[in-house]
Amino acid sequence: MPFRYDAGPCVVMADSLPGPWICDYLIEIAERHGGQLCNLPFCNKKKKVQLTEFLTFHENSYVWAWISDKAHRIAVRISREGVEDYKAKATHLSPISP
């Protein structure tokens, strides 16, 4: 059975998120690639999630965070390059900080 959690009253999920997809995506990866995430080819298809909590934050470094698709959540590591890309493209949005 997939891991599910109750986001609780402190996490308000965005209405713009599509239906749950994280569990199905991870099962597909496991079936096709044996769960070897580091061997996956780059995928240009974008999926929406909501960053619900920062677990770590270090200036000029990677960030660990929880993301959710409304039904499932998973810890992710956002690369330093990903953080820098966000900062460069999203100056009108909230800054990445704990």
C-alpha cells in the first residue's frame, strides 16, 4: 500500500495541483529501471508538486525538502543548480528560505 499522510491543518495545498501522481511514477520507475533513480534518463515532462516543508537550507548548497501531490509526500534533494535556477527565473516569487 502506498505511503499516505494527512497534511493536517497547517499545510494548505494549492488548488492548481493535478491529481496524485507520485506513487504511480515511482512504481513505473521501479518496473522499468529496477528502482535505480540515478540511472534514469532526463525527462522534460513536467509534473506539479507543492513544496510543503524545508528540511535543510544552506546558502549556495543543495536543499532537502518535502514535496506533495496532495495524496503522497516524498523527500527530495534540490540541487544547488536547481536553487540557483529558481532564484534567477523567479525573482517575483517568494525566496527559497526556511
